[in-house]
Amino acid sequence: MIVGEIATVRTGLVAARKKKSLISNQSYQYKLLNLKCVSNDGHIEPNELEQYEISEKLKDDYLTQSGDILIRLSTPYTVVLIDRKELCGIVIPSHFAVVRVNRKLVTPEYVFWQIRRDKNRITMMQNSSGGAAFATISSGLIANLDILLLPLSSQKKIGDLMILTEREQDLQCRLIEAKKKFNTAILNKIYDKVKRGNE
């Protein structure tokens, strides 16, 4: 099967076209996803989201929902799973495609894992257009990626294990970063004491 047979795939909103008009009295506030707030390993940093004010209410199609799979349409084609409540309701810009699965057939976690597999990443790289630094893919290419349809019970097992692995890796990265900051602070403190002649 292909992704387009088990999910809808569409491109996000062209955000610049919807900016708030100066003559409009209506105002709607949203958070807007951007390339800076998505790490290469597929995590969204909520503090990096942009404020986005427009004159009309957006359709749910353009807002993140639980279980959405977002794919960056330019290198490095990062794949993100919306798996936390605080990541719902964010505006998806046109730099990303959004995959919304048919949950009667597949689980979002399993499809997320399938899209991220090396085989599909290579397909994306081989079918990109533009120069190496600005190579892009289309939502049509994503819809045509191959996916093996397993029983839902097997998909759930794979998806649960993948999510657990992702969370463990994220915690390890945060721990390493916190330890690095702690060690840097200790080293600076020792250095300052020696420099002042207190040691």
C-alpha cells in the first residue's frame, strides 16, 4: 500500500497570505510552527513557536491535531508526530505536509515510524527538486511512499515501543544538556576563584 491509501496528505497554510489586515476589526491569535522550532530529530520546541495574528478563524485542517504526522518539505525532511496535548492547535505552515491517518486501518505511531524509515528517507532525497541546500519534496511524493499494512495489534506494539524509545532518547539528551550546563558552571566558578586569588 501507499500512504495516500491509508491517510489524507496535504500541505500546510501559506501563512503570509492570511496575515491580519489593518482595516479589519476581527483578530484571532494562534501559534505558528516554523522551521526553527523543529529539531532535526523531530521534536518541537514550544518556546520557539511564533505568534500569528489573523483576521479570520482558521479551519481545523490547518491546525495540528493529536496523531498528526508533519513532514518538513525541505531538507532534512524531518518527520514529527503530534503526540502531546500542548502541541495541538498550532498553525501548520506550507513548509510542512500533514498526514492524517485513517485510524480504522492504521495507528499514527506506526505510520510515523514507517515514514521515518531509511528506505523512505532515501526515496525523499532521491526525488527532491532544487539545489542540494534547498532541495524540496511535494506532498504528492509523501502520499506515494510505500507502507506495509500490518494487523492493528502489531502496529500498536511497534508504535508503543517506538514512542518509548523516542522519549528515552529525549530524556537522555536533556540530561546530557543539563549536565553540560552544570559542569560549565562549576568550571567557571573554580576558574573565577583562582583568578581572584582565593584558591
